[in-house]
Amino acid sequence: QEKQTPPIVDLAGDEPEPSAETASSKTSSNNLIDPADGSIAYGASLGDSDIVSSSLNVFKTGRASEIINGRVAMVGFTAAMINELFSGNTMFSQVWNVREVVNGYGVREILMPQAGLFLIPTTVLVVMAASLLPQFRGRKDNGLDIPAEPYKFFSPSSEMINGRAAMMGLVALFMVEKLTGSAFF
């Protein structure tokens, strides 16, 4: 059962022909109605100007994911290195605090979160938001799916290479510190 809307009648009593605008608005309003029970479909699209879906188009290729992961890795590697230099903590101990607890059954090690555990998702969210900002503003060369113009010695290729090196550097730093048992820097 499809609900029929009454035709619009002008004061002279003539029925106007539906315009293309009226027909398209009827079609889009029908998309908001759930055909199963006639209720409003809350998950329905709000139109073609949906900023979230248009901005997520940058992830069609793997380039945007690699750029964002590289940016997060560059920030993370730099933060881990600076923290090691000033505190002497390994990368693992910047994220987890290992405690030995004595109970009736013996000694047991437990992991307690450090500040680094909360900085990781915060960094990911901030870098992701900053990376998607040009797309939200409608720029074509957003730096994610379409490379931005080089600026002096900053270029899209150097960002990609540095990001890859930082990703590999984080893994290498973690492995070296696990094998040696002490901070690398």
C-alpha cells in the first residue's frame, strides 16, 4: 500500500501538472519511508550533499590509508624517540607499566596502562581529522587521493617515503628494544 498525496489545487480550481521538482521531491521523500511498516527510515540518506560520504571517497584506493598511517607513524616515532631520550623508557614501557603483584598463589605480573596507551588513539584521530580537512573544505588536491603540490622541499613522494620509513622504524625499534631489554636511544 503506497500512500497517495492529494493533488495540489490552485484557487481557480485547475489541477497543475506535476513539475520535475515535485516528482523528484516525492521520490526522495518516499525513500525516507520504510516500506515494511511505513515508519520513517532513520538510516536513510539525507541527500547528495552528504559531506561524510563524499569525504570518505578518498579511501577508494590504498594511497590515502598509507598516507594517514605514515603520518601517524611519523608522529609516533618522533614522540617515542623524544620520550626515550628524556626518560630512558623503552617504547613498551611508554605504553604499559608492568607491575609484579604478590598474592596467595605467588608472584603475578599485570599490565597497567601508561599515558602512551591513550596518546595512540588520540594521535590517530587528530591526524585523521587534519588529513581529511582539505577534503571537507572541497579542495581537489587534498593530499590523500590526489597528491598536493610540492612546497619547497616538501613533496608528496618524500612524505610517502618518510611515512614508510617511520612505519618500519617503529617496528624495528620495538623489536630491538625487546631483544636488548633496554631503550635504544
